[in-house]
Amino acid sequence: MVRTPAEAALIGDHDGLTVVSRDIAGFAERERVIPPVASTEPAPPSYVVEVDSGRIEPLSGVIVVGRAPTASKVSSGAVPRLIVIPDNPDMSRTHVRVALEGDTVVVTDLNSRNGTTVRMPGAAPQLLRAGEATPVLDGTVIDLGGTTLAVRSR
């Protein structure tokens, strides 16, 4: 490779610490760090179940509600949180299951005596079929006969 006298002088006299201006762009390009791209996908909503008494339960798995609920009525394999609503004769011992399945909240009547009604926003009340999981929306009110639960996103 043939060098001009100026290039040869630069190479021969270089002390290893001096940076020549024409080299700065090359250094900057090699040192450039590309920042990570922020995810454009929104985080899935988190939900809570609000009991009409004011109690708020985070919904991160399965919740079973009743006068004296038991986990044995739930066949999902996950151990549910039990919410006891005492002194409500219209509610069954183990009345309803509310669960977060993926990003969807589902409500299942657990063969209760008086049934479970859900009122989704902008829709007429719907009586659930016993044992059938029903997906619900944010703002849905679950009527257990004298006690209501509301599904809310946070």
C-alpha cells in the first residue's frame, strides 16, 4: 500500500493517544449503541373483584365466593382464594367462581340454588347456566342474590 508523505508521517509519529479528526467519525460509528426498542404492545390489564361491602380482591387466579365456600367444587387444579359472604340466605355455600384465564375474566355459576346473573356494560342481565364458564367485560356486575360483585380493570 502506498501512502502519502503526510500519512506516513502521521503513522510514524503516532503516540497511540492522539486522535486525528478524520478518525472521529469512524470511532463514533463503532461505539454507537442502539437503544432497546420499547414494546409497543400494551401490558395486559389487571383486574379486581369489588364486593358491594367495599372489599376489593385482586384477581390473579381463581376466586370462589359463597356463604361457606370450599375449594372442592372447583376442578381447575389451581387452589382458589375463598371469599366468605355470611348472612345471605339467597346465596349458596359455594356459589360462583370468578377466574382470570389469560387476559379474560370468566364467571361460572357453581350449581347454586338461586343462580347467578351477570350484567355486562350496555347489555341486558343474563342468567348464567350452571357450570358453564362465561367471559365477562370490565365493569360487569355479578348478582348473587342480595350481594353483588363488580369486575374492574386496574
